[in-house]
Amino acid sequence: MLKSNDPTRVYLVMSAGLSLAFALAFALQGLYFVIVAELNPLQLLLIGAALEGAAFVLEVPTGVVADVYSRRRSVILGCLCLGIAMLMVGSFPVFWALLLAQLVSAAGYTFLSGAQQAWLADEVGENRAARLYLLGSQCGRAAGIFGIAATAALAPLGLHVPILAGGAVALLLALYLWLRMPEDGFSPAPREERQTWAALSGTFRQGLREVRASRVLTLLMLTGLLYGASSEALDRLNEFLLVVEVGLPGGLSAANWFIMLALTVQIVGLGVTEPLRRRINPADGRLVALALRWVLGLSIGTLLAFAYAPGFGWAAGALVIHGVLRGLYSPLYDAWINRGLNPRSRATVNSMVSQADALGQVTFGPVFGLLGNLLGVRAALALAALVRLPALPLLGRAGAKQGD
């Protein structure tokens, strides 16, 4: 039986809590921006750029903080920032406040991105952590299903209500982690070194050396950049394609159609993750590389199918399959990245990888938005899918290097 502060239990609660908060806050956020805040396309693009640009700037500093001070503190701060940002979005539906909320959200994401995986690997070991990444994803799917159902129940009270509820869940999760989250496997920098920029820059340089010395990490960072460049287009344009280009069937409101799609992604993803978790050995770099290549290749096909969907059923099916594949990609990628990293720079390296993803999004997102205006949304989404093609041989080469 797991103790209340057992790292495995804490990680699974963390995964479920974050997924619940995200489901509540984000399932209908796109509609909230358009209907309640009445943002125009340029403002929507600026909000996306603010989030990803801030994440790009903050990724490495927050990762270094996690390596020098505390993984636990970094994770708690991440949940706290996300909760505050969600409350800001739900409370102030005006452009300037929403823009400021993206900066707070970016801080939350970056505090989490390096420290969350590094903390787990420190506490339970790399091999066990690799399996827990997939189990955590499964718990997150289950919590996401509940969160989407709760969103459907709360949405009639106002599109802002689920967002506020998501913020409350994130803040409660921060409180839980403050009370229960252990940190026994991490040794912080000596106190006399913590207050100096030399300690921070030294940890950053160590992480940079580790990435440059590892061909596998370099290839995975390039893959992350291409994946981020592509995913930003889908995140910003999928609602436009469904509502404007394809059209939604009658019988349900737009909010309920998007809730149904999100719920389907979570249910199907929950059923797919468990057999994958049982069959894939995260210690086998070549097997993980093969699985990632299959997931990425299928995601390219489904994104192209979505871009040129002739009707709602086709588009909805492609979007659901792509959502399931996206949920499988992240835990496999995290498990591979965290193998063999130096514990002193583990969070920093994770943040560098996340920074590559953010760079891809902030650089290519506006480009795909412009292409959407000039060539049409379908063409922009198709080009975004093709951007992922070079990542397939990169993953293959990384897998071959891992097996050497």
C-alpha cells in the first residue's frame, strides 16, 4: 500500500490534478476568447505568440532554478502560477488582461516542464520513472474525462465558470503538493552558491555541454522544434476549420460539440495507453524510437486527413485520432529524454528540450496564420503536417545512436 507522500502516488495525483485543471480551463477556452472576450484574429494570434514567446524566454531560467534550488519548489510554483493565470482569464475577459495571463501561464508551464520529470526520476530512478510517465498519462486521461464532463455541467452557467473551476483545482493541487510532495533524491546546490549568478550560469553550461555531447539529445531537440512548429497551427486553427470551413451539424451547440470531441479523445486515449504501457520497455531506446516514429507518422497522416476533410464526420474522426496520438507522443518522448541525464542538470536539459518546442511554435505559428489568410486554413494545416516529415529520420537516427 502506498503512503500518502509516496513519490508514485504524488506523481499520479499530480498528473490527474493537472489534467483535471486543464480540461476545465481549456476545453472551451477558444470559444470563450471569441464569444465572451470578442477577440479578433490578430488578438488571438498575439495571445498565442505571447504565451510561446514567454515560455521560450523562461524555459531555461526556470529549469536552472529547479536544478540549483529545488524540484519540489519549482513544481509547486508551476501549479500556483497556472491557477492564478486561469483565474485571471476567467475573471477579466479583456485583451490586455488575457495577454498578461499568458505571461503568468508561461511561467507556470516552464516551472513544471523541467522539474516535473526530473523530480520523478530523482525519487524513483530512471527505469521506474519511464514507466510512470505512461501510467501518469493514463491517470491524466481518466481525470480529463471527468473534467470535460464537469465542463459540460458548468458551461450553461457561463463559459467563464469552468475556467475559474480549473484555476481553483490548480491552486488546490499546489497546496496538496506543498503538504505531501517529498524530495529525498535531490541534493540542492550549497547555500553559499545559490545566491550567485555563477551557480545558475554554471548549471546552464553543464546542461548545454550535456546536450552538445549527446547526439541523441541534439536529434531529439531538433525533433521537438519541428513538432512544436506543427502543433501550433493545429492548436490555433482547428476550431476555425470545423466551424467556418466544414460546419457543425445541428442538434448540439458549438460548445457541446467541442466537449463531445474532447471527451472522445480522452476515452479513446485511455484505452490505447494501457496496452502501450505494458508492451513497451522504456529502457530499449530502439523500441521507443520505433514507437515514436509510428506515432509521429500516423499523426502526419491524420493531420492531412483533417486538413482536407470533406465533412464533419471525417474531420472529427481525424481530430480525435490525432488527439490520441498526441497524448501518446509526450510520455514516450519524456521517457527517452530522461535516460542517462546528469541529475545536477536534468531539469535544465528538460527545459532546453521544451524551449526547442516553444521556439518552433513562436517562430512558425504566425507564419502558418499568415498562410491561412493567404492560401486558406486547409493549406496551412497541410503544410504544418508536412513540417513533421523531417522528424521521422531524425528519430530513426537517434534510435540507432541509442542502440550503439
